[in-house]
Amino acid sequence: MFATLRETREKVVFVDWHEGMDGYALLDMLNIKADKVAIFLINGVKCKPDEKLNTDDIISLFPPIGGG
């Protein structure tokens, strides 16, 4: 997790995976609303949270970034 998504969490979090788990289930476990995630990576590849996850996947979550 990066930037604001890490404010009240650790940078790295291990969760209990279960068969059929997708990114939305992971976000729910982490108590993160899907609209707070702008970039969802599975093993370094940009995906949507509806992708099924595997037990050894590495997920990276980035919030929307503002600035100018």
C-alpha cells in the first residue's frame, strides 16, 4: 500500500487467501473502499479489482494522486 492508503496500515500486509478470492474481497478485508484505489497491481501488472487472486500474488495499491 502506498501514500494515503498506508496512513493507518503497514506498508506490507499478509492476509488469509481463500479459493475464488478477488481484489474486491481483498479490499473489503483491508477495509478500503474501491473508489479510494486508483491503481490496482497484481504482480506488477495493472488490473481491475474483479480479477481472481492466487495464493502467491503480490498486490500493490495506489490511491488517486492530486497535484499540479
